[in-house]
Amino acid sequence: MSIAVSPLAPTDVPEMPAIAGVRLATAAAGIRYKGRTDVLLAVLDKGTTVAGVFTRSKCPSAPVEWCRARLGRGVARALVVNSGNANAFTGKTGRQATTLTASIAAKAAGCRPDEVFLASTGVIGEPLDATKFNGVLGTLAEAAVPGDWMAAARAIMTTDTFPKVATATVKLGKANVTINGIAKGSGMIAPDMATMLAFVFTDAPLGAGALQALLKSGVEDTFNAITVDGDTSTSDTLLAFATGAAAADGAPKISRAGDPRLKAFAKAFQAVLADLAEQVARDGEGARKLVEIIVDGATTKKSARRIAMSVANSPLVKTAIAGEDANWGRVVMAVGKAGEPADRDKLAISFNGIRVASRGARDPSYDEAEVSAAMKNPKIQIKIALGLGKGRDRVLTCDLTKEYVAINGDYRS
């Protein structure tokens, strides 16, 4: 099914610089799609460290289990990602597929199988024929160059309507270091750790422990603060790789995330994660509105997050936004059902800066025409003031349209 590019797609796509120690190549292996690339191989130089966070689903995919079992070594030499088949809920066959894929990739990259990391996305429950990687990965390893990040981002897409990339350059010691990220995600998004798939690469010389700490803290207000449909994938994987190549230019080797020299890098790293996460929300299946929900005055940040997610995942709120209807009654409903401290008579709600409800009733200055005009904007901000404390949080979502139903109704067709 051909899907038009989301109207919320970024208008400015950054130039993605090469990162020393990372070589990329893509191919069409015929996993599911015809006439498009569906496999990505990243070949990483010796000394590359790796960190990762994964889905908390109790039904994880075989690649997620493969990566978890090998993350402790903190070393990576290759990454293989395929689209079109999630290799999830595939039992012994799925585990055999990961073993075979890693073996083929290791031979191609000249490394050990336990230095190969895997990710798959696509249909759940269908066996992945890993024999299709025979020959393909060898050819990719020979063709891999410090390269085309847009091609890499396209190869991992499923129902995405645009490739998702982000980059940042920051000073670390005497060197300029680069952080590049790619991601895919459009539906089945309520991450609870990361997005469906995301990969971040840097030439900074970071120990695996420091990289893991940065990644774990970085997802909380980025990938964990987005939702499209409230469904957490079996395959959610976010991996970060640090080649250490910038050490040759004077970047210090850092083993602790709390090292003060890492402050600017940590900020840039967080910005890349936030950029990718927002692009996932912008590409929500069938989305026409990007929705920012801000909750303040909650008893705690955790409480604010739960209330914000209750609003963000409400089909009634999301369909009202799709219909450009500032139906604040549905927001009240979603706040009330969250199970968190809230006082109806202290509650205030605003749409795009226009207060529509306050003190348990419609705001005295409410103007239907003014609010209706504001709801036509492609970005909608819903602000909820609880008046109970200092807890604050922000999440991103999108509207829920007829296209979402059409996309998912036809997904396996």
C-alpha cells in the first residue's frame, strides 16, 4: 500500500556527516517488500563500545533477546537490521534465525557472532528466512562506506512515510565529536524504553558503562515521552555505538557518565534522541496533527507523566483533535481516569494558549470561534494545570484519523 508522506514531516533535513569507524550499506533481500531496500549492515571498527535499552514487553522478539544476552560485554563490530519481518513470536525458529544471521554477518565483517547486534521490524508471528542474508551481507560488508545515512534510515522503514535522521556536533576535550541517529516508528508506539527501532552512533571515546548510563537516562523524557496508539512493540530497540575514533584528535577517553567533561556531549546526545522521538510522533500512522501535552501543578513528575499519557492515549481526545474540536470535556475525562491526584475545582485547561476551562467549569472568557480557529493549526498544545504541587511533565502524541484504521486494517493484506 502506498502511503503519502506525512504533512508533519520535517521540512529541513540535516546533512548527515560521516562518522569515523562506522561504514554503512543497504540492500534488498526480499524479506517482505518488493522493489525496496529492507536490510541495513553497519560495520564498526575494533574498539567500538555498545549500549542498549529494549522493550519491557513480556513477549519480546528473538533479536531483542539476542541483544540483551550480548550487551554485557559492551563490545560491537556489526549491526544488522531488517524490515518487513519482526522475528517475534517465532519460537525456536526465530532463535535459529538470529544465530544464523549473526553467523553470516560475523563472517562478512570479520568478527565474532557475539559482537554482532540484531534488530528486526515488521509483521509479528511469521518466521524470518535468514538464509536470504547469505551472500547479501557479504556483499554489503565489501560495499560498506562511511556513508549514506538517509539510505540506512530508509532501509529500516515499515509504515513510516519518511526516513528519520538527526545529528549534532559538540566539543569533547580538544576534538569535535559527532553524534548521528536514525530511527523508524509510525505505529505500535508507546515505547516504555525507546521507540520501535533507533540507532545512535558517535566517534566519542566512551566506555560502555558511560554510554549505557547516558542512554538509560536519555530515553526517559524523549522516547518514553511519546505515544501514537498506546501499544508497546515486541521489538523496541535503541542501541548506541561509540567508535572512539575522536581520541586520535584529542577527545579524552571517558568511563563515567558523571564525568564533568561529558556535560556538553550529554546535552547534545539528549537533543539527538529528542529530535528522533519527535519525528516518530510526527509520523504517527495517518497523523495530521502533532499534539504536545503539558501537565503542571501535579504532586510529582511521575504523576504528571501518568496524567499526560492518559490524555495522550485517549481515543476520544485524539479523534476530537483530528476533527479540530477543542472538546475539553474529553480532556477532563482523561485526567479524571488517570488514577492520580487531581481536584476538579482547581483544574485549568488550555488549547494553544487559549484557556477553555478553569475552576471546574468552562472559562468565563471562552470564545468558540477563537478556539476553533486555533485548532486548525498542525501543532496543538494542550496544557493542563492541576494546581496541586510542582510536578511537571510533557509528552508528544498525534491525532487519530480514519487513515490510521485504513493503514492497520490493510497491514497484512
